[in-house]
Amino acid sequence: MSIKETKDGTTITIFVKPNSSKFTVEQNEDEIVVHSTKEPVKGKVNKEILKEASKLFNFKVEIISGLTSRQKVILIKGASKAQVEAALKRKFATEGAQWQK
């Protein structure tokens, strides 16, 4: 899993699966998989990811790589690596999944 702290915040690499029945975030071995309910048309998936990631992390979020790809790198602006890991740990705990660093 790729979570890196930078001078602007923390980046995280995600893999997106569009057209899912429910928006969920899960950890699959060493990657974070985001199931989006939107179609990969006209940036709909990206908008949903930004909206939901902002809610999850309570920070401004932007996609810095992979706008047209299923693999994306998002930047959580102003967040430390520890804050991002804590938010993911809480998210996975509420969904019954295990967080693995």
C-alpha cells in the first residue's frame, strides 16, 4: 500500500472499481480498493471519490494522478500520514474489515 507524506499533505494510491452497487472502501492485500457507484463517464467517478474522500479524511482532497485511469493517486491536503492511517483504520473498523499497515 502506498501512503506517503509530502510537504503538501499525504498521498495515497487507490484502485477504483466503477459501477458498484454501493460506495465502499476496502483493503485488498496491499492496496486500497474504492468501489464507486458512478459510471466512468465525464469525471463522475472522480467527483464521487473526491466527495467521499473529503468526508472520510475531513481535509480537502484532490486527484494528482490517474484522472482517466482506474489507478489513482489522491492528495489529502494538510493531513499527516498518521491522520490518514487513523481515518482509514476507523473506516475499516466500522465496516468490519481489518486495517493492515
